[in-house]
Amino acid sequence: MALNHADQLLQQPKLSGSLKISDAITHLNPENVTDVSLGISSNEQDQAGKRAPQCYPSSVNSARTVMLFNLGSAYCLRSEYDKARKCLHQAASMIHPKEVPPEAILLAVYLELQNGNTQLALQMIKRNQLLPAVKAHSDVRKKPVFQPVHPIQPIQMPTFTTVQRK
């Protein structure tokens, strides 16, 4: 069904490319995902007796996560990087960090490069994972390490009297 809609959209000859991105953003709303059931049983095996790899999301939550990652990419096409970052963070919070797809890591790298954070983007590539935002680290550095409860007063040394020896 989605393929038919995509084909119909692409066959419109006089439709501007910018309108297609807007339609994609509308279509990628994660709230539109309500059912992910397929006509094919997930337990079916292929001819060799091996289980076929799962190409589609198995739950509504994972489908919404994929939609959010794709929505973030669509926002990048329109240079709406703040919205893209929000989608990325929302989607990443919905899944386990080890289940983040490679496309999401590439999206995060692209967003960091757009912000000028080349070192963080390089770390994401090397570790193949999403890293916490730089903003959180910079806020921690701004706070003093030691904050006393009471103001510190200088220590007063006791005065010694001189003793005369005989």
C-alpha cells in the first residue's frame, strides 16, 4: 500500500521537490503507525530450512522508532536541524543503545558535523554508537568541583608567648 502511494507521488510530473519533502514529513508521523502485522507468518522458513532475516519492524514501538529516525532525516533535507535532533533523541530513547540502526548513527554524525563538532562525530564513527550530547558535558565543566556549605574562613594561628630561659 505504501509503495503504491510512493509511486503515485513520484509520477506527478509538475510537483516540486520541496513539496515532496513536506508530504514525506506528514507521512512519517510516528502516530500514524498503529499496526505492523503482515500477511506472512514470522515463523515461516525459507527453502533451505533457515529462518529468513526479519526486514520489517516486529512491533508498533520499533516501527515508530524507525519512523522517527526517517523523520529526522527528512528534517535534515529541509535544514531543520533542531527538529531532526529532537526526532533522533526521541527515537534513541525508545530503544536499547545496542539496537540503534547504522542509519541513525549516520544521522547523528551528520547533525554533529553541521554543528561543527567534528571530534564528537569522529568518536561516534569510531565507537559505532550514539554518544551523549556535548552540551551535557560542557554544563558539567562549568560547575565548580567543590562547593562548600559554609563560607571558608582563614585559619587563625594561636599566638605564642616567648619564654625567656635562664
